[in-house]
Amino acid sequence: MFLSEGSRRLVLTFFDVNSLKILQLLEIKDMSAGELAEKLGLGLSTLKCNLDSLLDADMYGFLR
């Protein structure tokens, strides 16, 4: 079975533990990038990559 590009990005995003943790934290309350990075123990550049992946997978509604 072949996935569309959008579906492939979505699946890969949800296989990333940090992306799932970001969504879980943002479900509880709004947080800045600095707060998320500190809470997850990530560098800002790593966090940005994860946020970009979520946005790329059309998860923007979950990040607002």
C-alpha cells in the first residue's frame, strides 16, 4: 500500500516521540518555544525541527 506524501509526513510525525510530547503539553496549556524546550530537555533547534514537522503534517490546529 502506498501513502500519499501528506499521509507519509503525518505518519512519520506521529512516530516521533518528541512531536507527540509537544502535542500533549500544548493540549494542557499554551507554552512558548523556550518553555517547551526546557520541559522536554531539547535544544531550540531540535524543537524547531519538531514544530516544523508538525506544521508540515498539517497539525497547525493542534499547535494554536
